[in-house]
Amino acid sequence: MAKIHILDEHIANQIAAGEVVERPASVVKELVENAIDAGSSKIDVSVEEGGLHSIRVTDNGSGIDPEDCETAFYRHATSKISQGRDLFQITSLGFRGEALPSIAAVSKVSLKTSNNLNGKGRQLVIEGGQLKVTEDIAAPQGTDFVVKELFYNTPARLKYMKTIQTELGHISDYMYRLALSRPDIAFTVRHNGNTLLQTMGNGDLLNVIAAVYGTGTAKAMLPLQGEDMDYRLSGFVSRPDWTRANRNAMSFIINGRYVRSYALSQAVLRGYHTMLPINRYPLIVLKLDMHPSLVDVNVHPSKLEVRFSKEPELLSFVEASVERILKQEVLIPRPARQN
Ligand code: ADP
Ligand code: MG
């Protein structure tokens, strides 16, 4: 008798969920990225008990066609790419079609969505990957996702959740980066009803820096701009006297996606050269835009790491741009500002 068989979709989704949904913050990240991809100008995130009790993400984006709602929860179901060559030209945050089935496999999900202005929409309720309700409803254009009791059916994973404060810390960290990556979107983040972050969505990055790090920090930032054949760079770097004890406040946004990059942070530090006190790090928000073929985002399911096809060139460009603005600052110091 044959011993090898293909796992059914339900088990496959639970396995994939292990990679995509590590903790409440991963759910927030995936839902908010979907809201961004849907072209939303306003995204509200509301979590209870560090997201362990519930996570709600409401957007005013394109919405999902009622016909597509159930399909969206199948594995590898996506509206964002369709051909192999699209993988080398990714312009959306999502493309793997894994988030919704993974989240739905390990929680209780309610989706309300409408893709039109005439108020007609669809509601779906899915628990542990099983469809419980699908019905027509009245709904405003956009999508409203509620995820409850994350990991209720995977006790081993639930056991590994940290305190509410730790889980909330991961959520707000992601939300800060997402807000910094999209100053054109108005974000609100609430925890147990208290507002943690609110941005205006007027496109002004310095405004978002002030909302995330405070107005004192925003005043200590130097604007950065640069361009070469392949790369366009913009953003802010802190004055060398405005530093932190770790590199957590160094944010890199590549083609609109927040990523982690040790190599890029090292390049920035080289740009500061000897201006930083020992073991101190600047606060920076760097946006880099490049042709999608120059960066591979398909390194890990979370897409937080990327590979650059011309890394040495990119790193020296970043280093030189940072060095240039800091030298200018030393030559023509700005008047001291009050915090
Ligand atoms: P991916 O983002 O990789 O395409 P997901 O599983 O996250 O995969 O989502 C599946 C599909 O569901 C998306 O491709 C999109 O068409 C649709 N979708 C999910 N969330 C939203 C949303 N907030 N607004 C509009 N469409 C959405
Ligand atoms: Mg997605």
C-alpha cells in the first residue's frame, strides 16, 4: 500500500500558519498590508489584550468582490500576481496568498467587505479553517476584519505567547514602521480602547516621525535626499548628537515596504563615521526606491528580509548620501532648536 499522500488543505494551512502567523503582531502586519494593497487612505487597528483576545483591522480600500470572498481564504489565492515573471516585478506588499488561510486556520475570523458604493457586501465567519457563515450584508466600501482567540486550536503555540505587554510591543513596533512607510495613509492604533498612534495621512513623513517618536525627535532630524542611476533615496537622519542605545530606530523602507537590513544599517553608520558616540545609534527613516527587479523580497514568508542584486553599489550610495548631509550640517549648523 502506498505510504505517501498529499496532506489535505486544512492541515497544510495549519502548517503554513506556523510560518506566517508567529504571534498577534504577524496577524496585524498581514491584515494591515492587505489594507494598504487595497489602496486604503484610512486604516484603523484595534486590539484587545495584546491582540491575544481580538484584533480588528478596518479599511476604506477597494473591498473584496462577494464572489471572491471564499476564494481569498484558499492557499495561494491572490489577486496580486498571476505569472511566474511577476515574481521579479513585485509592487504590492502581499503576493504569496498565504495570510488569510493561515490566519483563519488558527483563529476565529469574521470578514465584512464591500467593493462598491451601493452598500452591498458580504460577510464570512470562519473558525479554525471551517466556514461557518457566508451571507449578503449591507456594508460600506472597504473591509472590516476581526480575528479572535488566536491559536485557540493550537495550544502548543498559544503556550509560547508572551505577556500582553510584550505582544503589544511587537504590534506597535510594526504599526510604527507601517505608518512611517506610508505617510499618505491615516492610521489609528488602539489598545483596549486607548489610542497608541494616530497619523494624519497628509503625506508628511516628518509629521509621522513626530507622532511615533515625539516632536522633540522630529526637530532633531535632517532631511536627506539623493539619486543615482538605480536608486532614489529620501527621508530623515538624526543629528549626530541625537542618538539611541540600539539600532531599533533605524527604519528602512524599500519600495514602500518596511524591511530589516543589517547591511543597510551598517552603511548608514559608516556615513556617520566618527560623529557618533561609541555604542550609540542614530534615529533614521530612509526610503529607497528602485526598480523591483533590483530587490528580491521573496526570501522569507514574512518578507521582512530582502536581497539586493547590486548590494555593494547600493551600500556605497547610502553611505555617501548620509555622509554628505552630515558634512553639510557640520559646515552650516542649523540654529539650535528648542524641544
Ligand atoms: P496576498 O496578500 O498575498 O494576495 P492574502 O491571503 O493576504 O494574500 O489575501 C488574499 C487576497 O484577498 C488578496 O490578494 C486580496 O485580493 C484579498 N484581500 C485581502 N484583504 C483585503 C483587503 N483588506 N481589501 C481588499 N482585498 C483584500
Ligand atoms: Mg496579504
